[in-house]
Amino acid sequence: MKLRTFILAVATGFWLGTPAGATTLVRMSLSQLAQASSTIVQGQVVAQTTRQNPAHTRIMTYTTVQLDKALKGQPPATLTIEQPGGTIGNVHVRVPGTAFLRPQTEYVLFLEPVTGQTATYHMVGMMQGAFRVYRERNGAQRRVVLPLGALSTGSSSGTLSQSPALGEFQMTVSGVLAAPIVIPPGTLIPVVIISTQFQGAGQTVVVARTTSDLFPSKAVVIPAGSQVVGTAQREGTKWKIYWNSVSVRGRQAHLSAINETSAGGSLKGQAMVVHMR
């Protein structure tokens, strides 16, 4: 009998579907999942392979999905989902929190693209981003399995039951996508300025990016790398920066915040905390 080697890849956590070894797996509402996703699709698993990454330091599983419908974004008709872990020969790597995607099974998937790769995506929220679709025994209706049981929508509509009808789930997703993103007063947003553009008359357009994942409320998420835009006005020896918007996966949310910093050096590269008023 062959001895199968089990390697338990204990994650100190993950965030928004990133590879192994990141931060903490945060339970997200449907609104947060939808905001954090660049792409939401309904489709069927048609193939699955496991192989080492190019550096031969990690085992990865690649799942091919044939799309039936796109609920957000403009994805290709066939896409690939990359997840850490899998089995090669006698070595099995299991990463807690990853979704087990079954072949020939239909899912609603919340995704973000893998940087530098075409038609390859990570799962948002790891297993939280995979909702299996099944048909009732009498064949009358298709339903959705919520991976962590009852799911908060993050809005006034409350929570979804453990297995809502597919049509109800799709309508709820559409509803949270249509709702405005409201950043609560008092939210602290760490950023670093990545570019400036002089506008004349002592004014400069400032573009920054967030440096950590933020959960300002049960209805809102601001992923790391989100773009924050403002206008800097020079006043004597200081710049006063008036922040006005943050982009969450292509959707704009209003900001009302002011930062002051010395005008003695370049704004680009400066790190600061934006305090929402």
C-alpha cells in the first residue's frame, strides 16, 4: 500500500482570494463580496488540473469554468480559477479556506483577475466566493448553497436563507451591486501617493492607493490598492489635500477628508492616513 503524504498548509489567513500565507480570512457580507469582485459569473466546471508554479515552490489547482452568465464585468466565455493546494503524485497540499470546486458542477463565482495573466482569476474571500448551484429532486427549481450558511446581505434586506432560489440570489446580487457605496464617517484609510499632476494656481491633482484591506461597515469593503483621488492646494509652507473619491473595483464612492503635509518636498511617495469626516 502506497503511503500518501499529507501536507497541511496552515494559512495564517487569506484575504480576497490571494495565495497562501497572507492575512486573516474575514467573513464577508454579500455586499462586500460583490464590491470586492471585478467579475461575478455563473458557470459550470468543465476541467481541473494541478501543477507546480513556475518556481516549483507551490502546488496550484487550476479550474476551468464555462460561463452561462456574467453578473458583473465582461469576462471571457471560458475562464480559469487559480487556487493554492492540490495533489501531485503522493503529495497532497490542503490550504484551509480554499473552495473545493467539483467537476461538472455549476457555481456562482465572485472573482478578481490574477495580475499579469489572461483569463485567470482568484476567488474573492476564498471559499466564500463560490456558491454551488443545484436542482431540487423534483427538478422544479435550482437553488444556491451558501458556503458558510446564512449570509448577511450587508443591507436593509437582512440575510439570505441557507439555500435561496437561484433567481432570488441573482436578484439580491443585482440589488447590492446597484446600491451606492457609502463610506462611514470616522473611517481611517491608509494610503500612499502614487502620482501628482500640477493644475496651476497652486493646485495639484493627487492620486493615491490604499495600503491595506478595510472593512468600514458590514456593507462596505475597500480592498488594498484601491485608488483614492483628491486635490492639493498649496497654502504657505504646507499642502492641504482635499480627498473626494475612492474607486472600489471600478465603482466610485464619495470621500470627504482633508490632510495637511509639508510643501518642502514631493508629494509623490508620501504615506498618510485619510480620515473620513
